[in-house]
Amino acid sequence: MLVNLKNLVIAGAVSLSTLTGLAAATQAQDYPERAVEFIVPWGPGGGSDTLMRIVANNAEPFLGQPLAVINMPGVGGTVGLTEASKRAADGYTISQVHEGLPVANKTGLTDINWDTFDPIALMTSSPQYLVVRADSPWKTFEDFVAYAKENPGEIKTGVTLGGVPHLHAAMIEDAAGIELSYVGYEGTGERIRALVGGNLDAAIGDISSSLEFVKNGDLRFLATGAAERLDATPDVPTLKELGHDLELTITRGIVMPKGAPEEARNTMESALEKLSQDKGYIEQINNAGAEVDFRGQDEYRTYLEKLDATIDRLVGRLAG
């Protein structure tokens, strides 16, 4: 019997293609088969490191494999994120971003941005507050705005210059139609201590840095950038309540190198969503001064797109 060599070659190629496709599908279904490296682009002990280690320490029962944290600090988080962007897009590297990345991009600190990656899930938020000394004449946010309008540039406000707190203060300026003057501090704790010490009139702070000073009668919260009032500060109005469509939070989210397989992205998203509903995990995040604020791939991308547009509009204030 004569065998048509051409048909045999075609049949063999089809069979090989089918087997390769089945192997790839099986491999995707088995994800993850090993530990996933988790690049945290900040040093040990900071807010990002603390919160992301809570994520990593609790994720394995939901993911089926451990998340191995690797700290890669430097240049406002951009050293670790640059390395993460170069890793293979196979689902076995994830990293953490927050609002600092698009700010660093828009101010020329780095060429990478959030869309260098595939957003997987927003995990936590740390709502920010406008904080003043308790002995200041401003009892309410409206008092603060009224004074600022009558005295442009007189209110010395503590921020991290060119950073997220500077962005948040600029958002308040823009929304309220006021002008503040800025004093730069590297960390939140440093500027809150400066406020308590009388070196500032106002600052951007958070619960972990400021709440005890508020309870002690040294400071006063005028408003929060949270989406709704928080249990820890039930008497503090949100900026949205006050008529300003602002979301002032530092969020921590998980991303993968661009082009990660859909199965890997979906599996990681699903595991993180289940983790975000775990009572023990929620308690640990709350004890660290943050809120669980899960948003999946689509919703997280929408948040980042809106944030990017806001920074584009206000970047002139950050550079000034």
C-alpha cells in the first residue's frame, strides 16, 4: 500500500499541535505548580511590607502554593517594580503597586507605570485624612477652606513632596479652590510629629500615624478621603459627604508582568478574592491600620485609569 507522504506529514503536524495545545491547557489548569515569587518594592517594616506579608502569610490555603516575599526597595519603589516588569510573564512573579508608581511616572522618576503590568487585584486601602492641631481655629473642613480662601498660601501643610501625600493635598486644593504651602517630610510619622510640635498648620495623615494623637487631644481630623465613614472615626465626614468627589487613599494592589496567562491571572484573582473574605485576614489587616478593599481585575484597572487621569491633570502642582 502506498502512503501519501504529504498527508502523513500534515496528520503528524496536526497531532503534534493538538498535543501541544492539550499540554498547555493542562499546565494552565494546574497553575500554580510551585511557589509564586512576590516582589515587594519597599524595605522590611514599612506599611507596604507589613500589609503584603499579611497577604502572603494567609494566601496559601486559597492559592494552593506559597507566596514567597522578596523585598527590593529603592527609589520610591521603582527599583523592585522595574525588576518585576522584566520577569517572565508566566504567572510565577507578582508584585505590589500603590499610587506612588503613577506619581513617580508622571514626575519623571521612572518610565514604567501601572499599565506596564497586568492588574490582578486591589487588596487594601489606607484612607488618608486632613489633620490639624486641636488648638487650631478650624473646627470643620469648611472652616479650613474658608480660611484658606481668605489667606492663600498661608497654611503650612506637611506632605511628602512629589509623593502620594502631595497628590492628595493637591486634590483637596483643586476641588476646594484653595492654595496651600507645602513642607516636605519623608514619612507620615515624621510630618505628624512636626504637626504636633507646632511646626505645621496641617498635614495629610492616616489612622495609624494620627489616631492616638486625636484621642489624646493633640490633633483633630477634619475630613477623610475614605469612600464612607470608618468605624474607627465615625464622627469624621468624608470628602464625598462634603461635596467633593475625591478618593484619598493609599491602596495596595497585586500585579503581574504584562502578558501573563489568563488562567494564571484568573486563578490568582479568585484566590485573593477568597482571602479577602477570611475573617482572620480581615482582622490582621485592620490591626495594621488598613481596610480590606478587594477589587478584581476590571474594577482595579478602572480605579488605576481614573487615578492616572487625575495625576495627569495635577502633575503641575506636584512639580511646583
